[in-house]
Amino acid sequence: MLSKRESQLIELLLEEENFQPASFFSEKLNVSNKTIYQDIQKLGQFLNRFELKIEKKPRIGIYLIGTSTKKNDAKIFITSKEAMSTEVKYSSNYRRVYLFANLIFKTDKKRYEYFEKKFFVSIATLRKDYEEIIKYCRLAGIRITSNHVIDTQKTPEELIQRTFVNYFEKNIGVGNEKCQYHFVFDQAMVQFVDDFVKNFYQQSKQQPTNYIVHSLKLSLLTLIGRVKHGYHSQTNKNPLFVEIKKMELYMVALDFSNGVKDELNCSFTINDLYFICSLFMGHGVRPFVNLATHSQQIMETTKQFIQDMSILVEKDLEQDGQLLQSLFAHIEPMIYRLQMGITIKNPLKEDIIRQYSTMYTLTTYCIPKLEKAMGIRVTDDEITFLTIHFQLAFEKIVNTKHVFLICPTGLGTSQLLFQRIRHSSPSTVVYEVIDVQKLQDYNLDSVDLIISTVKLENEYQTPIIYVRPLPTKEEIALINRHLLTLNQQDNTFLPSIAPDKTILKKYLKDGWMFLNQDFDSRESVLSFITEKYKEEQLVKDNFLEVVLQREKLGATGLSSGVAIPHANPKYVVKTKISIITLKNKITWGDVDVRVVLFLAIAEEDMIQVKNMIALLYDVFVSPERIKSIASKETRNEIINEIIGKRK
């Protein structure tokens, strides 16, 4: 281990750009010239590790020879407060971690001869080290080729990163003040991650253990290291109802991502962001702000938002402290984003609208009060983020069941099954349609039931019910009985009443339908329909302006081929829904649509029609149903398509 004086001498040598006499160093260190020369003799072995050498020229002086990169490496080691002792740094454990890092972080793999000189060990020892690493990787499930290269095509990226983190922890350890990462990771990376994690925990006032802090840092460094070399996280394999729990942390992940891009010139993919959310969630990170130091106006607006949603969902959400924290943590920066004209995209936007249509709808109709209070216009992407917070809070109160619907590949069949079963089930059941070929890739720990139209080859611990592609009443009754049984086992209550279609049918019959219309733009459609509403005095005079403002924030067209424009309920005098089918597709935002579902809902009707709106969303997010609706020639045919023909 270097003495304090030896470390100081190296620091002085690193600072000098020209030869200096021994007296220059002896004066600064308050020792004799003889002592300086003795120290130089001792430093040779240490400097060799960094490919540096001290050159001595008679009557000229002493100079440290080496590249600027190598000198910087030595400086980092010397100046790091957490630098390891020489004994630890050149131990077999450290050496193996370094070799593992070379395996996954380096594009130009070093040869045995390089490590032989670096660690002062034989090639035979290095081969044994690699054999031990390869064995560890294979036991973890990583595919290794015959020439000791990780097969990234057959090995999930998350598994590679997790295995390295586990190996690091096993050999070096984390959770103590001496733990450091400079020997594996770039100094700038280490500094950025250290600052980010430290600042986040300070601001949030969370007090995790040392182990959690260091484990999170190591995981983030490993991710950045892999991404820098072109390795990104793969497509997510979790059900949506698992993913939305992580999406609470999406803004924290986005903040981290932006910092990495600015400071380290490294860009993440959407799947990388999902993985970062997983890392944050796994390490106990929670969206948090110090409520006492923030805007009272924003706080009161957030509380009012929660109160309004409590009325609509008919559950008391106001007692949920975590909801207030996480919602405020999103809303405050959201306000500043929107005021500055900065928009963000929710990668799960359409999935959330489709799968959590009721909560999305209710959130949409509570937004206007927030917009008015804060002087902003909230985009649909932001609304779906807010929906996540309310859905998670709701599921903590109501015993929600999660069900997979399995169909052979084919969107039409899948959507028919989805609509038939969902409309006959309790509103507290969350369904997700899964391709039978991909079922084995999913983690089923949170899935309560699998409903399948085909015989499944593998065995699963999750209960399975087999049904026809168009389930009979008996099969649907069997499903509901099973869900009720699950709930009785939990000693909780699950309402068994399916959503009532009576109100939907009434509004459809009273509503307007304009079939096979010839419009060439979104604006012409909206001008036409809003003028009809104004003629009947169903809306206020500035209704068209409000609708167009909403469209500018984020077009209401969906990839299924439908547009669902809507406006602030306070501008609606009387509730009325309208459906317009088009001769030809028109561009609506960034999608083409053939059907327009126009929703004008008065404030006084929101509670009564909330489930009706959710039912409409369920139908109109299906491309097959949109295609069918667009082809109908009479209003009765459309009503039957939406509600379902009588049996």
C-alpha cells in the first residue's frame, strides 16, 4: 500500500509537464533529496500498473512519462477517497470482476498477455479465472459461445446485467464506504450516478440502507456501461397491470435518462426506460416531493383533483397519502412543462386507454378544473400518466383480479373474446389479451386466472378455464363463479354485476348518427358537428374553440381508426353523443380514421354516464369493430354492433 508521502509525490509528478529537479519535490514534501530518490525506487512497480515510468536525467531532473489517459487513470486512483488498498486491488476477487467487466463492457477484448502484465499473474491463472466466470454465467442462464463471447441474441440483456451485478456483489461487496467502482467504470459515469442518487435521496428524504444505495448505483452503472456499447434492454415481457406500477416512476427514469444524455452522451430506448423503472422500483425508490416547501396553490388543486375523482369512482381516495405524494410529484413539473410548451409521450398511452378505459375517462373529465386553476391545457399523454396514479390507488382499495385471455394469433378473434367476456364481468377485473405463442415468456405470479380458447401445451400453476372463441352464457357464468371463489378465499368482496348497458342504449338511440359522410379534414368534421350542437343549444358559443384547443394539445385519433374528440363538460349544456362514419379515411393527428365518436357530456351527468363512456371506449379501441361500424348503413345496425344483438 502506498504511504501518504508516496501518494503525494505521485500527485506532484502527475501535475508537472516538464522535468523538475529532485529539490523541487523535496521542498514541497519537506524531505531530503535522498528520500525523494528512495521513494522513486519504490514507486516503479506501482507506476507499471498504469503503464507509466519515471525518467531521470542528470542535471535536468525527474519527469513522469506516459499518455494523458494513463496519467488520468493514476490520478483517479490516487485522489479517490475510496481507493482500494493494493492488496485488495490485486486480489483474485478483484481480478475476476475486472475480467468479467472486460467481457461485457469492452468492444476491443484484451488478450491474456495484457492481463498478465496488469495483475502480475500467469496466463494459466487467468484461464482458470475465465473458466470460473464462464461457469458462473452459464449457471445463471447466460449463453456463452465456444470462444468465450456472450450470445446476446439468445440471452436477455436484463439477465446479463443482473448477473454482473450479482458477481460484483459476491466478489467485491457493496454497502460499505470502501466500495468503489472506478476500477471498472469511467470516472464521469461514476460521478454522474453518484450525484444523481445522492441528490434524489436527499431531496426525497428517503433513508435507504448503504447496501440499497450502492446496489442501485452499481445497477445503473452497469446499465449505462452496456448501453454505451450498443446493448439495450429487450421488449418488455410483463403484463400491463404489472408495468403500470413501474410507470409511477417513469418521470424519475426520464429525468435520469435526460441527465445521462446531456452529461455522458448516451441515449436510452423506451425499453431501457422501462428497465430503469424496474431498477428504481426494486430499490425502493418512490416518487416524492417535500410537500411543505412547494406551492400551496398546486397542493390545493391536487387535493381537489383527488376529491373530484373520489366522487366519480365512489371510493375515498383522499386518505391515500402515497397517492397525494406521487400525484403532486407528477403534477408540479407537469405544470412547468406545459407552460414552457414541453411535451412528453407516454409509451403505454393506447394500452392504458384500452385496458383502463373507465379510469382514463373519469380522469379526462376531472382535468378541466385543474386546467382552469393552473392556466394550462393538459395533453392526453399527461392524462394517461395521471390515470396510472389513480388506477393504482383504486386497486389498493378494491380487490382487483387480473386475467389473461389466450387466443391463437388473430386480432379479430382476440377482440371478440375480449369484448364478450369483459362486458359480462365485474368492473374490478382487469383483462389482458395475450398471444398463445408468447405466454411462456410472461411472469404469471400476479395473474389470477387464464382463459384460453386453445389447449395449452405447458402446465401452469395459475388456474385455467377453456372456452369457445365466442363463449356461451354457461362458460361466462363459470368464469364469474371462479372469480367470486377467488375473492371469497381472500375474504373480500367482488361485485358480480356486469356494467349496465341500459344507459348506453338510451344515449345511442337519442344521439346523432351521420353515416358515410364526405369530409376531407379533422377541422371540417369538428366544425360540422359542433355547429349541429350549437343549433340545438346543447353547447355554449365557444364550444368549437375549446374542442380545437384540446386537439392541438394532442390529437384524439387512435390507431384503431377512430377519433374520440371531447371537451370540458362545463361548456356542455346537455349531454349528447354522436357518431360519424366517413366515406374515406382522413388524417387525424398522426393516424387515419374512418369513424368519429363525439362526446359532449354535461357536468351534471358525469357520475351517471361514466360506465357508459367506458363501454364505448372498450368497443372503439378495436380495429375490427371500427371496420365493422364504418361499413354499417343504418343507425340500428351501428347500435347493435356497439351493444350487441339480442339473443
